[in-house]
Amino acid sequence: MSDFDPGRRRFLGHLGLAGLGALGASSFLSACASSASGPTTSGGSGAVTIQSNLSSPQAKAAMEKLIENFNAQGKGRASLNTIASETFRTQLPTYLTSANPPDLYTWYAGSVANDYASKNLLLDVSDVWKSLGDYPQSLRTLSTDASGKQVFVPMNNYWWGFFYRKSNFAKWGVQEPKTWTEFLAVCETLKSKGVPPIGIGLGDTPWVASAWFDYLNIRINGAPFHRELLAGKQRFDDPKVKAVFTRWREALPYFDPKGKAYPFQEATTALLAGKTGMFLIGTFFADAAPKDALGDLDFFRFPIIDPAVPLAEEAPTDGFFASAKTANPTGTRALLSYLSGVEAQEAYVKASSGIVLPANPKAKASDSPLVVKGKAMLDEAKELTQFFNRDSSDALQPTADTALTKFIDKPDQIDAILREWQAGAEKVFKG
Amino acid sequence: MTATISTTSVTPTRRRRRSARLSPLLVAFVLVPFAVESIWVFWPALQGFWFSLTRWDGMSSPAFVGTDNYVELAGDATFRGALVNTVIWLVLFGGLSVLGGFGMALVLQKERRGVGFYRAALFTPVVFSLVVTALVWRVFYQPDGIADTLLRAVGLESLIRPWLADPQTALYAVILPALWRQIGYVMVLFLAGLKAIDPALHEAARMDGANSWQRLRHVTIPQLKGVNAVVLSVIVIDSLRSFDIVWSLTKGGPYHSSELLSTYMYSTAFQSLRLGYASAIAVVIFVLALAVILGYLVRAFREEA
């Protein structure tokens, strides 16, 4: 039941147990129906095994469909193992270092993938990238490791923003703010109307707070500083980092006090019910939203604080990497080529019904106004960041959770909090 | 413990001649479990000690760092907090579940109509998985949940707080569900012990004019010595390994305020991927458990001898 996984796009939601049970049952059933869904050991030319953490029913079905299509093409065989997200996260290092690892994995681009690449655990997929010439340079850079070879194949990405209900904003008579000052003014108006302006969900999902830190940092200090900080090349007790919290403090009085106690799924419910005004969250939250509410949802980008800082947005990228020890590199690369193709990406977007943008520039995203707006926002950005844990590591994330939840509770102790954060981060970087 | 008992009972003097030529079946009965245990229990435990002297991320090979991890532990504020919380947990969770369990056992020991229902009701929480328990209690604690509604109903709105998200209350809010479960378990252990007491002892005491308090103090409690050892071991071990309920309710948060040694060990190992340091925490937990239980057993055996 742990929802520690900032980057996961899909989640089991609150009925996780029921979901898990159903998942187990359905995978059992499908294993009976077709041998392709069961776990198989990869032989020299046997099926390519994919470990997938996309365990929500929609995403799982979408992946199953893709694998079915691939197998029907006759270019190779693949089998899918869907693993509960948290198990997947904790087991991934074990998978990769085992003697006979699964071939292909769903995971995140960026520092997380590069970290495994630096330990020589990932398969060189530069060959696959030769046919991805029309992919944007930003995605290519993101998928390239320190030694200059590609180790990752992106599937899709999504964005973060302040989501709100159009009908509620109209009712309260407020407009989308563009700047920080306008943003605070909107907060003030909502507060005067008795609505907690800013929703958040930190109970059980404290990593949601990292979005605030990421955004304030890339708005104030810029994306390059942010990346250096997360890579351990800058210090968390730097005055530039403190400036982030000084800004944040201006918005703290407008946070929903109940947000500390419930997870982001319930914060979503609160937003949809009009109990909070807006909510900084990734598009994955909409998975839990009822269909009729979806049409009423809109979002605005995180307000601009310093216009001189090049515009950056959070756009976590999901995709695949393969084990360096795969017994079937040819088959694995063939499957990756298929997955990065227009057909597969469009099929995935369609089947998953989530708000995601396909990585392949030729693949069509959904044409809902929300997705069009999100795509335009990312296209306009000079720089893309991933998310706190993806730009650093899962190991650094808990230090952020501790520091940020403590700050929200006790903003006066910011100096001590930043000192502790730096000390905690040093331990993680040291190993 | 069982191993020592069985070997001593197998070699009384009159069977000495046979013991020179052990039956292969007997050897198999001892050696096979020992071999299995060695692979699955002793070897990993020993490895844990070794890992606590290394720096290891679970991927590269472990690097020997001597006692660095223990030195770091000594200066780690989070570890100290977790240690203090574990002691609070041991005292509150252990103490209250013994008191509650013993009290309930006394109340429910007499066979009368409907007593089975009450016993079953108290024991029911033990049957639930702790993760399910946590889900139920989370609903209880959530903002505007049952706890808040109850407080409002009796006019104590001022006490309402985010129970699991407030560092002042988080630890206690987690102890409560753990107790809710443990009391039923301890009650069953004591009930079994109470049943084993010879009624003649009570009869005799009553003849001698002992009142019910004196009978409790001088008959029941001394007779329960054997059960006490079991209960103590169970309580200490359960306290030190309490993890699931804390992890599913607070994950040791907010900011380590409900962190126990067990949750800190887990997050260090599997979130921060510092397996060497986490092993050092595991060793501390092991030593604590051993110290408490050995201390009691040594005393208990000395009294018997």
C-alpha cells in the first residue's frame, strides 16, 4: 500500500488491495488463456521478457495489447510480466544484477537510468536510436548516458501543472494567474471566499511536495542549477536554495491544512468536489477522476517568478531500458524498435486512455483540449526536468520528503532543516 | 530452545548404550532441519553481521569499512529518535498489551453464557492482516473521519488534529491499532495459562481465608510464571519487529517522528539503498532483543534452579 513512487503515472489508488487481488486473479486467468502472458525464462532465441510496473488495469491492458500485436507480427516473441509498482521499484536492482535477468524493463529516463548505465547494467540501444532520427534532441540527450551511448527508449511523457475546475474558477470569479503576484492574489481571493486555495496530499504520498520544490527552484534558480543540486554538485544549505523556501513561505498560508493528512488521491477528490481551489499535480491524477469531471478540468503552468530565468517545465518521461546481460539482444532491440514506432505508441495512448504525450513526434496524441494545451506548454519550454527522484535518485527522495514536510509544518526552522537535508543528502551520495 | 530440550530428553542414563550408535533416522531428524536452518537462517544472519561492516548499495560488491557504520549510528539523530521511539513502543505497547490481555483473560476466564462471544470478539483483530487493520484505522483517523466526528459529538473540537500527520500524535496514533490487535493475542496466551492452574490451589487458598486479591497475587501470578516467559518473549519480539502497521500508516513520518528502528532499517536499506548501514541497525535490533530476552530467561532459570 505504499505510494512512494513519485514518477509512477498510474497507481493502484485507494482500493489497492482489491486491485491487487483482481490483478493477481486476472494475471492468473490470462496465464491460463495464453502461455505468452506467463513468466518465461529467456533462452538464446526464446521470448523476450518484459518486466512492467504499469499495473493499473488500463495501463496493463494497453501493454498486453502491444505485446499481442508484436507477437502477431512474427518478428519475434515477447512475454509480459506485470509487477506491482512498489515491488518493482525495490526489486529492480536485484533484477538487473541477477545472473539470468529479464530482458526489458519499463522505467524512467534521466539520472535513474544513467546510474544503472554507469554500473554497466544496461544494454546499448544506440542501434534502435538510429531509426529514431526525428525524435527531439531533448529526448535523445535524456536517453544518453555519460559515455555517449543511448541506453533508454522513451515511450511517452506527461506534465505537471496547477489543475482546477473551470466551473469553480468561474464561480469564484478568478482567472488563471501568469505570475507569482497574480497567483498570490488568486489565493487571497479564494481564501476570502472560504475555500482553501491550494490542495496538496502529503499523507502517505509526501513526495508530492517535491513538485513545489522542483518548480520553485527551476523558476528562481533555473533548471541547470536544479540539476546540479540534485546531482550533489551544489549544496542544499546554499542561500540560493533558501531563497526557494522564502518564496514558498509566501504561499504556505494558502495550503489546505488537511492536505498533510491525506494522500494525493484524496486531494484529487477534494479538488473535484470544490473543497480546494487548485492542485499542483501530474496528469496521472486524472486516472482517478470520474469521466464527467474530466471535461471541466483545466490547468495553468506554474507561475513565472523571474522572467529572466529560461522557462523550464517538469515533463517526466517513461519508457524502457534493457539488461546488459540479456540472452537475446537482437530480439530485445527488435521489440524496442516496435515499441518506439508510431503504431505502438498510438495504440498505447488510445488503450491507456490516460493524459500522456507519445514520445514519437509522428504519433498522434489524444486531441482533447487538455492534452493540446499540455503539449503546447512543453513545446514552449526551453528546458525539461523530470522530477525530483528521476533527476536525482530514489535514494535521495526520502531526504526531500523529510525536509519538505517539516518545512510545511515548521517554516521557522528552515536553516536547521536545510542543514539536516544537506547532511542527509551527503550520506546518500557517499553511499 | 526446543533443540536443547529434545537432546537432553533423548539421552537419559538408561539409554546410554544406544546413544553410542545413533539411529540414522534420529541423525536425519536433527541434521536435515539444521542444514535447512543453516542455509535460510544462520547463514543470512551471519552475513548480516558482515554487511554491517561494509558499505553496500546492493548492486556493486560490498566494500569493507570497519566500524564506520556503527560510528555513524552513534551520531545519527534519526537513529537516536528511532531508538527512543522503539523504547516508548516497547513500554507502551508491551506494557499495555500485557495489562490489557491479562485483565481481559481474568474477566473472561470463567465459563458463563456468552463468554465465548467476547473472547472471539477480542481475538478477531488478530486474524486480520495488519495491513488491513491499518486501512481501517486510516479511515478512522482521516480528516473529518470517525475520530474527528466522535470528538465533535462530545464537544472536544479543540482536540482535533491530523492524527497521523502531527509529529506530536503520530506515534501514539499508531500504537493504538497495534494494541487493539495485540491485546486479544496476549489474552489467549494468558487464558491458556489460567486454565492450566490447578483449581485445588485456589480452593485451598480460599479455605485459608485468602481474599480474591491475595489469591491473584499469591496463587495466580506465581502459577503463570511459565506463560509470563512466553508472553514476554512474544511482546519483546513483536515490539522490535513492529513494522507493517507503522509502515502502512505513517512510514515513520512525518519527518521521522514515528520512526522505529525497524522502519528506519527498512527505509535505509530499500529506499536509500544503504544496505551496510541498514545491517548495522539490524544488528542493534538483534542485540536489543537478545539482551531483553536473555536477561529474563537467565533470571527465570536461576530462580528455578
